[in-house]
Amino acid sequence: MKREIIALLAAGTFLMSACKEKAAETKTKNEVCISDSLTRLIRIDTVKTANIKDELSLSGEVSFDDNKVVKVFPFASGQVLEVKVSLGDHVSRGQTLAVIRSADVAGTYTDLSATQSDLSIARRQLEQAQYLYKSGISSERDYTEAKENYNKALSANRKIREQIAINGRGSTGANGMYVIKAPEGGFIVEKNISAGSFIRQDNGASLFTISDMKDVWVWANVFESDISKVKQGYTAKVTTLAYPGKVFEGRVDEVSSVLDPDNKVMKVKIVLPNPGMQLKPEMFTNVLVTNNEPSSSVAVPSDAVIFDSSKNYVIVYKDRCHLQIREVNVIKSVENVSYIGSGLKPGELVISKNQLLLYNALSE
């Protein structure tokens, strides 16, 4: 009996000691208050429910906008004597791009000279027939025939002149020289001729391609496992090695329906503005595609999350002297937003700036 009394007294003494320690610990935490000076250094955010965003990192390449280009095709076959521009040059409307010596052009001017002679003869014959018809010397049939001959000669001459005029705003000469001029202003993004080369009239390739480069395309590669994560209309952020820290924002405009047979990737087209003409064709890019998933979750600013000992914590704010460290389960973090699986409820307040000061004080 005596031993039992001693044991009970010892247990009571232990429990009283533990309660005193716990009370002391609670008192210490309650004494951590936010001062007036510290209030100006912190930021308090409200826990909200938001749609979960997802990000997909892709590689891509800059290309010019095919809908805003002018392609210059050869008007006649011949030998290229001189090329006045290089790839990437900016040209103005009407600027000379190349000079070609063409037998076809020389032949066309020969035909023009012949039709002009025929037209002069037909005009004189018509004037004579008209005079004789009005004088009653010739019949109306002769006058009508002379008029038809004149119209035929006029049509033949007009046809040759139109052939000379249809040259992409270039100019031709009777000596067989053909000058190719820029139909519109912009940048030379494709160049398929060089001095000394020969071109054929039936050549299907353009000699030059001119683009204003105000808008560009980025063709990005999507692996088969990520196809479901990219859809038309998703926002995209493009970065390049040439401009570190510079972010170009665009959107997914087109998603290919087939995979590339060589590397098994799907191509997506991203359209974005090109201020200052900084993005150049064939420039390598990194693309970050962001989309909203249909599911939602509790969300807080990523700055509010504290990572310590392989766990994530936040400082829950109730009032200036009532702060709480709470462990949270972070699903993912996208664009400075952390989506929380458990540990917080919508409407609660968390500290998202300089919260480490309070975390250290509360952890002591």
C-alpha cells in the first residue's frame, strides 16, 4: 500500500511538471506578436479556391508568318547577273532585288516591236477605209473589215504589253535585261538565287520571300505523352538564348493532327507579336504552355509556402498575437501560385512576405 501511494505521488508530480511545461510552451508562442514596424514588412493574403493550372515546357523554332509574306517568282528564264540583297536585309517597295539577262525578255520586246508595226499599219488602213466609206467610194464591208483588223492588232499589242507589265513590279528592257524589284517592303526571309545561276520560267520555287516580321510563328514540338496537355487557345510564353530574361507572350493557334514520322513529335503553331523585330526566323526558343485544368483546389501565393525538413508549412494569421505554423500538402506550383491539397481552407489568412521571421520565432 505504501508503494502504491508513493507511485501515485510520483505520477502526479510528473503530470504537474508536464502541464507546467506545456503551459509555458503555449505561453511562449502566444507571446509572438506582430509589432507595428513589422506590420509594414509583411503581406497577408486570403486563401482562395482556384482552377488548377498546368505548365508544359517545349522546344521550338521561330518562323515567319506565312499569311503575311510576299513571294517573288521569276517572270522569265535567264541568267542572274547581279543580286542586290542578302538574307535578312530590309527592303523598301520598288527596291531592286536582282538583275537578270533573259532571251525571253528580248524576244518579248521583238514581238512588241512587231505588234506596234502591225498596229500602225492597221490604224492607217482603218483611217483610209473610213474616209473612202464616208466619201461613198468603198462599201461598209471594207470599212468593217478594216476596223476588225485594227482591233486585232490592238489586242495583240496590248497582250505583249501586259506580259511585260506582269513582272512583280520589275522592269524590262529591249536589251533583254530584266530587273526584279520588291513588290512590298519588309525583310528578306528567303533567298533562292545567286549571281551567275540560271533560272527557268517553269521553276516552282520563289526567288525571294519578303515578310514584314511584325508577327511571327513559333513551331513547338510536343511529345506523344503530352499531346492531351496542349490545345488551341492556350497561352504560351516564349524565351530565347539571344534575349535572357525577355519573355514573349503568345497563344497556341494551331495543333497538328499528325505526328512527325521521323522524331515522333506533334507540331503546334504559336502566334505572337514581334516588337522591335527581335525574333528571327530559325531562332531556337523555349516555350512554356499554360492551361487551366477543369479541377480546382485551394490556392495561395507560392511565396507564402515555407519548405523545411522536407515538409511545407505556412503561417496562418488570425490576429496580431495569434499566429500558427501549419503543415500543408502542396500539389503543384505554377506561376507563383501553389495549389494546396490539404492543410488550409478557403477564407483563411496566410502571411506571404517575410514570414520566415515569424516562422523562426514560433519554432523556438
